Amino acid sequence: MSSRKRKKYTKDIQCVFFPDDVGTGVQKVGIEPSSLSSVCSAKSWEKCGDSFVDTPVIKNLKSSGRKLSAVRKLAQTPALVQTSANEDPVHIAWSSSDSEQSDNETQEQHLSRSVQPQQQRPHKQGRPTAPIRSYTRELHTHSADKDDLPIIDTDSDLDQSEEDVEKDSGQQISDCESESFDEKPKDLNPLKPTNATELEISGYVSDGENIGDTMTPSRPDSESFPLQTGEGSRRSVSDWVRSAQAMLQTPQKAPDQQPKTPEDSAKKKRKFQSGGLAERLNRLQCRQRSAISFWRHQSISDTSTATTVDRPGVLALEVLEVQKECSMQLARCEHHQPPGDGHQHIDPASGERARAHVLVLFNRDTAAQLIPAPRDIIHIYPPWQSLSIEGFSCDIILNTHFSQKVFSASKPSDASSSRNPLSAERCAPYCLGKIFGLLEACRTASENDAKQGAVPNALCNFGGPGGLTKHCLSLLEAIEGLGQAGSVGQDVEVVVQRVFSVPLPDCSAVSVLKPRVPSRSSSAPPPAEKGNTRLCVLVQDSYGMFSVVQLHLLPHKDDLLQYCQKWQGKTCVLRDIKVVRRVTRERSTRLFSLIDSLWPPAMPLRDHGNAQSTSNHVGSVESEAFRTRQPSRQQASVPPCRLLLLYRCRLSSVTMMFICDKAPPPPFCLHTVDTERRGGITVKCSCLKQESRAAGPALSFCYLLSGQESSVEPSEGQTVSTLYVPPTGRTLRDILQSERKTCRCSFVATVIYKRMQSSDVGQGEVWLVLTDPSLQEEQPERPCRRTVALCVSTSCVLTSSVLEALHSSAACCVLFRDAIKEHGVLLCAEQSVVEVQSTTRPESLSQSLTDPQAKTLPQPVILDLLSLETTPNSLCTLTGVIVGVDENTAYSWPACSHCGSDNLEKLAERPQNFHCASCKSAVDRPDTKIQLEVFLSSSSLNNCTLKVKLQKKTIMSVLNVASLEFNEFPGYDVENVLGKEVGPLAVYVRVVTRKPALWIGLEEICL
Amino acid sequence: MPSLLPAVAEQLFRDIQKIYQETSQIPDDLLIALKFVFGPCALQALDLVDQHSVTCLSSPSGRKAFQVMGGSGRLYTCFLSCHYCPCPAFAYTVLRRNEGLLCKHILAAYLCQAMGVTQQESVSDQQMSMLLSGTTAP
């Protein structure tokens, strides 16, 4: 089933099934008992995993649904051997009654099945190895049944039984105290676990009547294990694993394992009701689980965290007393004052005692890790919860998953006694007859009402999602602490780095929304009204984290500029936002190219302190795979080390190792960098004992949020935030010569030519040819293109003023903010903003952008000569000789003299005159349009076909025609045209085909 | 030290009741606390709550009992006067191993009570006595 289960089983296996491991494992128990599992189990798991892959035996068992009875009987055989008159009702085989279905019948059976586990012990006592061996054998003969039985029996209520099984197998190692080992010799102490397990096993065994019926597929396997002696068990590991695995394999369930993090048995849970409480808890639990395992991993690998006590939210407690209650451990603790702290140590005998005390509950898993014992010092990191109960003088600390023992009172020598997490005194079972208040309320409905009114909110959180303050500085914390339905309950203070709008792809819903659009929009040019746009902001919190917030639909595209002025660069408070999704760098490179352009930040970022880091564990683990150390002030003057990256690996986080240039000769000074985090990395350099904060790459992810207009509210004081990185205007020359392949850039440029796919600007892609003084000026040292093409994609919203400017024939000066340079091509797409730069509106997006435009462009603008490197959609000049005429394209036609449309209708009464269907006017003297495409040969380009669509003016000069009379085109003689030199022509490069031969399609333009 | 868990559980139920009355919601922190105190049981019990599996049976004589529909569709009769459930988990986890306070069915009954989402059903005195005495399949 789940891999988790399998792992758990291996852990059980490891002290048993692998001869090698058994030896070492047990030895370990003697010496260092608490480390019973980790190394060994990993090892055996490896082995186990290996052999799972290649054993064919599984299959035989897989389909053995029918073999239940046989399996059960197998289980029963040993019991038969062991059964004696001395029956202990405590050891009724409850586990097989787990199935709710088969409940009745199995229970009946149980009453008759009982085991006398102590029976088998005497003949083991003599040899310390014997218990292992026999445990092994027991497992071989029984264990499969033991763990499998409930599952086999179960056909419906899996969860219940699995849970119980888990509890049981969990007990195999930890429950070694189990009730009745008093008569056991002391020297067997290290082996307790095995005996205990054995007891468990026999607890499942039932006295079946039928021995002869034990032929199951697993039987031969178990027989193939002659485990009479410890030596006999030295078989090849693969054999072991194979047979063990064959036995363990059950039709439905993979082997069980010790949960790595507490109680993740719910993982296997089927679907919960959508939107239900269970679903929500399951989600919370998943987060918590990963946070806990990560935290444990971290706290094991980094012992230094133990020293950091004086952080907010960390409870430093000294354990006074421990007791076991149900599966949990309850520790009575007092707040620990570090010795020599100057604080008055609270006298345990004084009256203050009760106030300083807290009761701490540890769940079984935490307790097993922690092994709390009196006089231990334990740190509990947030998030934890504190519950105050009526009638209790001290608070109860719950949710203590992030606990760490920093001082152990027990010496290593008595580790064997403290190793056992159950060494704590067990509290007597609570009285079942004393029910909790609520059921009573059912009986006497009104009784409780008065009482309830007085109940304060007893549960408070520290550091957890529920305990967050309303106002938050970290987007991550707010997002990770989000409540239901993905809504962020907190206000987050952010800096609005950019304001932009995105077009809505399709507006079927727009018709519904339209009525709300204010009527003033009707005055705008039609194209602006096509499609709706949504206002978006790119925000950054003071820790450096970015998020895009999608806001409301803009009633009018031009409103964008208002919001730019209102919000951009300001510190704002985000509220009532929802998380749409997480966005990764891989998936949206363009957004991250914008984020990269804002990086590194304008000022040092905050670090999430460790305390906050811990709280962030509840949530995305990745986000808190970081730990930083605040650079201290006096070290700031020391020049930072130059660190050379040696390697970088990514596990749960990015780990980098550096070598420092100031390192003395070998031994080298190696730096294991904490981890990469947003805002760069902090490197603790051990050679100079200094910390330098490198501006690392920006985060690899951000969040897409959604909100309403009211979600962004500028905070008081309308000054521009210091964290704001305004778009810095660059010259086109600078941009083109920049090495970076992909980047964002802002600039002001003159649009000298535009080419639209459709007649309506803003509907399709628009190609603009731009230039600016930097490209036009003399370029002696590093020649650069004179013009540059820019594509405005449909994902970039153009305001009406821009559309207007682009529709007009005059060259216009336009500001491009956050345009994308991608593979040498400029592009305006998502998050880019285009704004007309006009003298009448000095308040532009950024004043700094206007500077490059101080110089004026030469008239006419200089274009590049057509060359081999010329790219499509660019402009260049061309001089050449006509070498051919494309006669198919040579024609002329009349056009309306008013509107230029060729949609003319001949008037029936006056054949000479036309009626223009477009502008509905009579056309007396229609213009004659003429088209001619010629092939040129240019001295600058050899072996290249140049086809140029000429303009009328040039055609007429070529044809030596002064003017075209009416719509009479005189015709031409190809011979006369050939050999004529044309140019210099300003041409637009439509197509460049390089294969099979260079072929360039050009179009003469008029600038 | 006296036994603490029952008091903790009781306080949590009270909190849930109070907050649910005010907001019709159980906040995340309470869910997490439930999970911490009751372990995996909490999730299953919440699932039962989501499914509206808890019914309070009452008879004309005034006797009451809870009936919880288990995941398998089986009905478990739980008493109001003491903690008892016929399910195997109760027998094993609570009674035998003393590892849990409640089974998921009783926990679900408490949660439903706290949230006021217990279904109500009337049965005859005879049915009730048969239920309570366990002489009949419910």
C-alpha cells in the first residue's frame, strides 16, 4: 500500500529479520539504546527495498484472497504448542477483531483464544541470544499473520484496524515495559524489546484446532528457515529478505512501518467529504507532518539551534515530573531560568510555584524522541498551543511537536532506563463512568448554558496559524498561515513594485459586467473597449518575497495610469486576498524576468528570524529551508570574503559549499552555506568569523493572489518606499548591447514605423520599429543597429492614448516600461506597460525615463543598410538595380480619394464616377493605386534575392510617369524598367528566408 | 499528578461548542488541538461528523442513547451515561491498552453535540430497551 507502511515494517524487520542487523542492532541496544533504529533500519530498508523489486513470490500471495483461513491457521499452530492451562485473559487477541464487520464472530473466538506468553520464556533465559533467535523464528512463523491478520479480516473499516495495528507494531519496540516482565532476569534487559514483541505476537495467536491445514504459500518459506541457532540464521540477506518478504506480503497491504512523523495513518484515508472538517484537518495535518519531519531533520543535523533560547515563543522548561497518560506523556514543568541569569530562581517550595508551572503534553511520537525525564531541560518551539482549563491553576501546553531536549539529566549510564519512553509512570485509566460535559448537556439541555457563557477562549496559540497577528510583514507567513478556502486572513504590508493590467482572454462574462461600466467609457476610441482588462500589482514584502495580486476588472483601460500613480512604489497593506496558486520560475519565465529586474532589492531585506522560521514550518517546507544569521554591525566594516562556489546540491533545500579566498592554505576553509533563501544567502565564513550576505538569485517561486480593489490600500504617508525599485530608463543602445539574453528593460523610444496584423491596433500583434538618439548618434567604437523592432503582443494592454498615437501617421515618442528582451528581440507582453510620452503630460511613469529623450532625433532617421544580418520586421535602407519584375503582382486599381478605400462602386448613370461604399460618398476623381514588386540586386548583398514591393512614388519614377491620369495606368515595358537603379529606399523587412538561398522580402515604406 | 487528559478533552469540547455557536466554524487551531489530543481518531471522527453519522435516539420514557454509523455502515450504540462503544477500537485502544480516551464514534458524538449537528430520532421504549440491553441488532 503506501510506502510509509512498508518503511514501518522494515523498521520492525530490521531488528529481527536481517541476521547482520540483528547482531548489531541488539548490541546497540545495550550500548546506546535510543538509537535502535535509524541507521540499521535504513540499511535493512535498503536491502528490503532491493529485494522487493526482484522477488516473484509476491505474486503468488497477491491473489490469495482465499487463503485467509489458512493464514489464520498458521497463526494458530504455534499457539497450540504454547497453550497451557494458565490462561491470561489480558492477552486476548483483540487485534483480529478490528474488523467491524466480523466483529461478532471474531469476538466470540477471542474469548476462547488466549495465550500464556510467559510459558515460552524460561527456556530462553539461559542464553541471551536465544530470545532474538526465537523471536526471529516466532516472527517467521507468526509475524506475517500477526500484522496481516487484521487486514485480512478486514473488508470494510480499514482505518480502524490499521490504526490499531500501527499502535501495536509501534509498541514492539517502544512498549518494552509491557506490563509483566517483573520476573524477568535483569541481564535480559537489553533484549527486552524482543521479548516484548514476542509477547505481542503471542497475544495475537489463537488456539486454532486445525494444525493439519497449515499448507499456505508461506509455509514452505518459513520451513526453509532453519533457525535453530543464531549461527543458523546467518544466511544470505537476500534469502532472508526474500522469504521474509514473501511472508509479509499480503494481498492488500504493504508492510507497515513506524510513522516517521506522528500519526500519519490518515494518509491512507480515502476521500473525505469535500469542504468538510475532516478534509480540512487532513490538509492541516499534512502540512504539519512535513513541517515536523523537516524540523526534526533540521534539528538533528544542526545541534546549534539548541543554544538559541531567547527567541520569542520558545518555551524553555525544566521537567519536574512525567507521567504517561493514554498514549501521551504529561510532563509537569517549570519555566527554566538559565543559571546566572540574574533572575530570581523560583523556589520550588514557595507559593510562586504553581504559577511558574506548566503542564506539557507530548504525544507518543514526540515523547519517544524526547524521552522526557525529571530535571531535563526541554525547549518547545512554536507553534505550540496553550490551553487553560477551568479549575486548573496552570496552563497546558499542547501541540508540542517542535520540542527538543537541550539538557539531559540522566547520565549515559542510566540511558538504558531512560531510553524507554514508557518509563514514565503510567496514569491509571480514567473513569469511563465520568463523561464529559457535553453529553450531559444532551440530557439536561439548559443546565450548561450559564456555564458556557463564562468560558473564555481557552485555547491560545503561539506561533501557529491561529496565533498570528492581524498585521503581518511576511507574505509567506500570511500565505502559509492561511485559513479556509485559501483566503489569507492577515493583512500584509507590501511594497507595490509594479502596476499593470492583463487582458482577459475571452469575455463571455463581460456582457454581464458591462452594465456596471461607467458611461464615460463610451467616449473612448472603439478598440480600447474591446475586451476587458484586469488590474494586477506585483508586490514585494520586506523579506523580499514577491507576489502578483490580481485585482478587479478595469472599467476602462486608461484607468491603469491612475493606479500606477496611486500605488506604484508605495507601501500598501494587502487585505482580503486569496491564494490562486503558486507560480514557479520554470512555468512563468516572463514574470520572473520582471522579478529579476527588481533584484537585488534596493535595501537590505529582513530576515525571517529563527523563531519565525519555525512557525513557518507549518506550511510550505521549502520556504523555510533557510536559516540565516543576522550580520552583526561591527563586522560590516570587514570586507566580505570572496567565496567561490564549490558545489551546490538540492535536497530539501539548496545547500552550497564555498571556499573562501581568504582561506589559509590547506586545510581549506570550507563553508557550508546554510541554505539558499529569498533575499540571498548568508554565509558564515569560518576563516574570518564574519558573515557576508551575498545577493543570491531571487526566489524561484512566488504566489499568484487575487483580491479586489479594496485589497490594496496605501498606508499612511505617501512617500515612495525605500524598497521600491523604479523602472530605470535605459537607452536602446545600452539594451541592445547588453549581454543578457533575457531581461526586462524600460526605455523611451520613438516609434518610426508600425505594422499591425489587423486593422485594429490592440487586437493582434503590433510590430513597432523604434529608435532613439543613442542609436542614431555616431557610433564609432561599437556599431549598433540604428533601429530596433518591438513586438507588442496581445497580452499587453494598450491604453487609448497609445492606440491613438499608433493610429496617427506621425512618429510618436513612447515609454515602454518593463518590456522584455528575449533572445535579442524586444517584446511587450504581460506586465509591460506602454505609455505615450508627450510634452503635455510631464508626469510620466518615471521622470528618469525622460532624460534620454532630451536629445533629438536626426531627420530623417538613419537606417541600417540591408545586410545579411538583417532580421525580419526591421527597417533598413537599400539601393539596388532592378533585375526583374514580378508581373503577377503588377496592377493598378482605383481607390476612393477621400478614404482610400478600394471598395468603389461604379455609378450606373455616370460610368466615369464612383460611389465609395466605405465612406458613402461620391468619388469623382478616384485615386489610382498601383502596385509593383521588383527584384533588385544590391551591391552589398550578393547571391541574394531581394524582392521589394515598391511604393507608388518610386514606381512612377521608375516608369518615368509624371502622374497617373484617372485610373488609366499606362502600362510599362519590362525592358525599360530593368537595369534602373532605385534607392536609397527605406524598406521594411517582411521575410527573410535563408534556405535554400537567401531570399528577402521587402516592402518600401515611407517614413 | 492527577489525570489530565479528560479535562483537556472536556475543555476542547467546550471551546468547540462556544466557538461553533459564535461562528459556525471550527478554527484550524482547534482542529489541530483535537488531533493532538485524540490522535488519528480525530480525523475519523470529524469525517463521521461531516457525514452526519451521529443520531441521538430518545424514547418516550426519556432514555437516550447515541447511535453512530460507522464507516462500514454498521451502527454503534453509545451510552450517554458512560463512555462505552461496542466497536473493537474502543475495546482495544481504550479498554485494553489504555491508549486513547475515546474511540472515533464517541468522539464524533461529542463533536456533534458540541456543534449541535446531532440528528434526533425517536424510538419506542421497547426498541430503546432492546438497544441498551444489546439484545437486538440495531
